Amino acid sequence: MAMTKETGINDDIGIAAGAFQDFTKRAIGAQSEFVKKYSEAYWHWQERIQIEATQLTEFFKHVSSTSSAPDQIGILQGWMKGAKQRFTEDVVYSIEAAKALTNVGLQA
């Protein structure tokens, strides 16, 4: 059977269509993974905002419930220690989330 020009073109179109379908599947998969990772980060930060607001409310409640300056300083020091720990955890999470989002982009 002789290969005609039309057969060659049809083969090329089939190869191109297959490549495009593969690319589309990978792009959709990467986009889905990116949305998943982004959503996880979003809800993490929503929770952190809630926790921080609660911590701050508790801090002000404790400070206002005592009139002793040394007690207020102790409350402040305790709150600052917790805030520093939460900040450190936030930095670590930020780095991990950025890496995860970057890796999704690189795998696409």
C-alpha cells in the first residue's frame, strides 16, 4: 500500500491531536493540584487568623483583669513567647507551602 500525502497529513494530525490531549490532561491535573494546595494554604491562614484573634482577645482580657504592673508585664512576656513561637511556625509553613505550590508548577 502506497503512502499518500493525505495519509501522511492525517498521521501528523493524529500525532498532534494526541500530544495536545496529553498536554491538556497534564495541564488540568496540574491546575487541580495547584487549586488543592492553594486551598489548603488559604484555610490554614484562615485558621491562623482565628487563633491569633482569640489569643489577642485572651491577652487583653488578662491584662485588663489585673492592675499590677509586674503581673501585666508577666502576661505580656508570656504572650510574646507564644507569639514568637507561632510566628516561627508560620514562617516554616510559608516556606513549605511556597515549595509545594512551586513544585506543582514545575511538574506541569
